[in-house]
Amino acid sequence: MGRAFVYVILGGGVAAGYAALEFTRRGVSSGELCIISEEPVAPYERPALSKGFLLPEDPARLPSFHTCVGANEERLTPKWYKEHGIELVLGTRVKSADVRRKTLLTATGETISYKILIIATGARALKLEEFGVTGSDAENVCYLRDVADATRLVSVMQSSAGGNAIVIGGGYIGMECAASLVINKINATMVFPEAQCMARLFTPKIASHYEDFYISKGVQFVKGTVLSSFEFNSEGKVTGVNLRDGSQLAADMVVVGIGIRPNTSLFEGQLTLEKGGIKVNGHMQSSNSSVYAVGDVACFPVKLLGETRRLEHVDSARKSARHAVSAIMEPSKTLEFDYLPFFYSRVFTLSWQFYGDNAGEAVHFGDFSGTTFGAYWVSKGHLIGSFLEGGTKEQYEALAKATRLKPLVEDLAELERQGLSFALTLKQEPLPTPSVSTRSPDIIVEKPIYAWHATAGVIVAASVAAFAYWYGRRRRRW
């Protein structure tokens, strides 16, 4: 038994929903597209799980946050997929893939074939057992990656009201869950090995501001150590956590947010992998011309940085999915993906945005004792990254544009003095003219639009003519 489709999206997360919407806008026919997902629900906006879903009052629940409401687009309910002739194969695990034969084999034994495959398998949460700690199966130990995880987390929070929660990890999930825990009147303590929260992104000065704010809300921090083991009661519930530094913390519940790992196992040995993900070109196309990869699982060229990156954020998932569909449906009109790395978070009354890369030297600006402050990152004399807390729409747009322009910065002290006004001034300048990309399935030829190409053509022609004249005279001498 088997089914065949022209296009198959493997994975049912954020990227799948945005890809489906883009397919319909570009004229996909009824019955041509299929989405296969292990989750039992249609694609949804995953960021809601660590934000609105965990609120004690008027929490977000499906169907309110199906894609693509996160980008102010229409909400794609199961009914929408049916009306557009898109097959949703939900609650289904694919156990093997054969990219040469263009087939997927499900756990139930069904074979699904395709002409074009988009891999949107995302990533899975790293488990404590991968670091030598057992106890993930305890009923009050929670992870957060999908709706089932979020539903379970809410249930454990409700049974732990007024108690103590230990949050393992100081990154995105740890910070957002800690905020939700104290909003739910649970005492939260964050434990992580780094010297500061959000160590992969924040400078120490920025991290200190957020840590102080969290402390004012009742969150405690235990830094520079890691979980070594759990204490259990007779019912198998965790009652405490033992840390490597020898200390012990009482716990009514534990939330673990220690990172993710891209889901690439189905394609190992079949597609080129890089930096933990599936390597793709500027059209999100993998080493197999019939296979594309998007979202957390894709490692793609970031033109701004001049290198390939794998980015773990919803904005990248949305935009890479749309771009892949554009490249599939209208290859001759699709430029190479020119993505500006973008990250954001909203917790308590705080809201920040980051653009570009946090390499090089950081230059802070603004009032860190107030509500609006930020930083620029300068590498090799050029601004390549920017961060702003508490900005307006215009200010965030200015930072994004300034980062994309990569302006020359000769005086760091002057950049600090100008602060936000530096980006706001640059906002008035035009962006560089993009190139036009002509594409065949396997060859990408860049044709930049520059006036000097005509001049170069004249010079080359004159050079050829001069050589022909010299060569002719030389032949006559022979």
C-alpha cells in the first residue's frame, strides 16, 4: 500500500505551515501536497508554548495559534488544509527515507513517494540521560518542545502552586519558563553552568540587567554548576536536585531546557550534513536536487556573515520555508536566500530584539537603569550585530537596516555616544541593489546588476582585438 504526491513536507512544525501557505499562493493543485507529522495536530506557532500557553489566566490554546498567525497571516486550521486539497498525515512517524528512490516509509508500513521533498523535521529536546543523569521519566520532570509537553507542564504547575521549581538551563526555554513559573506563583530557581544567563547571545552587562530584573520578580540563580542527580520519594517523584558543587535544592517540579538536536537521522549517509544540520544552498536545496531543508534542521549560507549557519529560531523557520517553496515553484524568479539573523523574546514587561551576529567587540548604549538600552557588535571595522531592549517599531527597523548595511565603524567611543541615533540616521540610506539569480536544478549563476559590467565588456573586447592583431602580425613573421 502506498500513496504518491508531487510535494511532501516531512515535519509538522512552524515551517510546514508557512510552506503550505506559500504553496497555495503559488498555485499548487489540489492533491499535490502532503504534510507528514508525528504530532496529532496541524502545524502551529511553537513560540506560544513557552509564552501564552503557560499563562494562568486566559491561556493560549489551539486552534488559536495555528500557523500562520505569528506573522499576522491567516490561521490554517485542519479545515483550511482540507479546503485547499492538502493531505495532512498526522500522528505518523517516518521510520526510513530513501532519497534515491524518493520514498518515505512510515512506522505503520505505508510507503509515501514524492517528486520534491521538503525536510522540516526541526529538532528534539536534549534529555538529561544524554549527560549521564537519570530521572527524566519522573512525573514532575518536564521538557518543553511540543503541545503534549506544554499540556503536561501546565498540569504539573497546577499541582505545584506555591511550591519550588528548579529550572535546568539558562537559555531561551529556561528564561521563558522561569518567568511563567513565577507568574503562576511558583518559586523558581535557575541552575546553569555558565557565568550568566543567555551566554550564547548576551554580553555580561546585558545578562546582568535581565538577571537583576528576574531576581526582583522572585527568580533565584545558581550559576557555575550543573545537575548531578535527583532525590526521589517512595512514589518516584523528584523531591530535590543534587548539584555538582555539592549543594542540594528542594524541588516540587523540574523544568529542563538544556538545548536541542536537529532531527537528521533519517538522512545521514544520504545527504551532506554540516554543523549538525542538513547542508543546503541559497535556495534551501540539499545535495540531492529533489530534497530541500528548512528551519532548525537546515544549515544554509548567510550572506551577511559569509558563512553557513544553522539557526534555531521561529523567524528563520518561517522565512526559509517560504523561500524554499518559491525556489521550487518559480526557480527562475527566486533570488538566493539573503537572511538577516533575527532573535527576539518577550517576558514579563521586557521585550528585546537582536539582529546579525554577536562576534567582535560589543559597544553598549542607552540607560541600563531604565527601559531602553542596547548594544552593537563591531568586527573588522564593521557593524555586524545589534541588540535593543524596549524599542519602538521604528527603532527596531532602524537596527535591522543598520546591521544589514554593515557600515564602517572607525571610532567605537563615538558609536557608543551616538547610540540609537547611529542606526536611525542610517535608516535614511538606501540598501544595496540586489543581484538577479538565474537558476537551473543543479546550477546557480549570479548575474549582478552593475553598470561597470558594460565597461568591463568593452575592455575585454578591445583586449581580444589587440591580441588578434598582434597574433596575426606574428604569424606573418613565421
